[in-house]
Amino acid sequence: MSQTTPMDSRTLPVGVFDSGIGGLSVLRHICVHLPSENLLYFADSGFAPYGGKPREVIVARSLGIAEFLLAQGAKALVVACNTATAASIKALRERYPTLPVVGVEPGLKPAAAISKTRKVGVLATERTLSSEKFRLLREQISADTDVEFLLQACKGLADQVEKGELNSPATLDLLNRYVTPLLQQGADTLVLGCTHYPFVQPAIENLARRVAPQPVSIVDTGEAVARQLGRQLDKHGLRRQESGTGILRAFTTGSRTTLARTFETLLHLHPEITAIHTETGI
Ligand code: DGL
């Protein structure tokens, strides 16, 4: 007698990708909320950052990575990158209409709900802030609330995180340049609209304590994304039923050693990592 297909599908992995290591800030919540899921993480570090690249390039990268992850058996995709979500989630859903595809977007709504000064700073890449998807989100939230959003493109910040410089003078200088003016204009809530930025959250909090006239809250949507993934897996009957811890495998278009070090430093995890070369067609 053959095994039923739904049973098999549930044990398949969830594919998670980002331009680089930023998606680890989402992956850590997935590991907590869905510990028995098998996971594939794809870091496109050889092509990072996405933030200043043309939209078509990001769409092509996202479709190529999705195809690769599906070929590895992925039963669902998490686009753990605001920039890639803004540019390509529509194209991904059109190409794979029956596949659960979960994206990330800046948490304007939760930020608007908690801001007391009614001024919210949004830190993201240039590509995210100039996207149609972000414009629509901002218009929708602005129509329902009296909050003013102060937008700040953080050129170079994802690169610093990618290099592992979470607290270096150059990183602190960038943060000072991008964040201080928002705080001085009265923002009491900062939205981390790029998945790389939660890794510099401690540095942002230190800065805010020094320069903000008001207490500051920081909004990161990583946990909300993990919960949304759980709901999508349930909806499609794809949640893994076994209680054991799932297996994590990782892929990178950059350096294996660097990704291994990053997993160790940021998440204390040691997945098997495969380097992907562009000759493979991705
Ligand atoms: N981590 C990505 C995001 O959430 C983008 C960083 C980049 O590659 O520019 O937007």
C-alpha cells in the first residue's frame, strides 16, 4: 500500500530566502514558532544588496531562487526580504498560484497603533520605499490614522550587517546619520523595514537612549511573518505533524565560511551549507 501524498507533503521543507543574511532575523522566529518544520535557507549574498538594484533584476533573482528551492522540494516559500517582497511577490504568486508564498512588509500598521507622538520613522532600502507596494500600504494606513510617516532610505546599512559589522564605528556613523534626524523630528516609533536591520537593533536602541527626547519603540515584523507562515501551512494542510526538531539546510551564492560564521554568531545554529555557483543557472 502506498503512503498518502498529503502525509508526504507535510514533511517537505519550507524555503526561506533573502538577498543575504537579513532573512535570518525572520528564520529565528520560524525556528521558535514552527520548530518541527524542515527548513531551507537561501542567502543570495553574491548579489546583495538588492536595495539599490533595478526592480527587474530583483524579480529575476527571486524567480530563479524560488525555482531552485522548489526543485529542492519546498512546500511553501517565505520571501524574508522587504525589498524582494515589494518587487516580486506578485510575480511569484502568479508563477506558483497554488504554492503558499509569505512575504515581509514594513510594520506601518502596528507602529501607527502604538505611536504616542503620531510620528513614525520608517527605515528601509531605497527600492522598498520607492515601490508601488509600499506606496499603497502607506496610503492605506495614512487614510485610517493621523500618523505621519518619516521615510528614511538607509543606503549601505544592509552591507554593514552583511559584513558582520553590527557595532563598528562605520555602522554607528550610518545609524547616527539616518536615525538621529527622525528622533529629533519627534518620531517615537521606528519601523525596521529591512530584515537586515533587527541585527543592529541594540545599536539603534543605544542611540535612541542618547539622542531621543522621548522613549522609542522599535517595530520588527519577523514574528508576525512566522505566525502567518503557520496559518498558511494550516490552511493548505501542510504543517508538519512530527514533534522532533526539523532539519535546516542552507545555500549561498556568497561565501560558505561567512554564512557558517553568521549562523553561529547570530543564531547559534550549524546547518549544512552548500555554495551555489551562478553556472547552475540561478
Ligand atoms: N534584507 C532586505 C530587505 O528586507 C534587503 C537588503 C538589501 O539587500 O538591500 O529589504
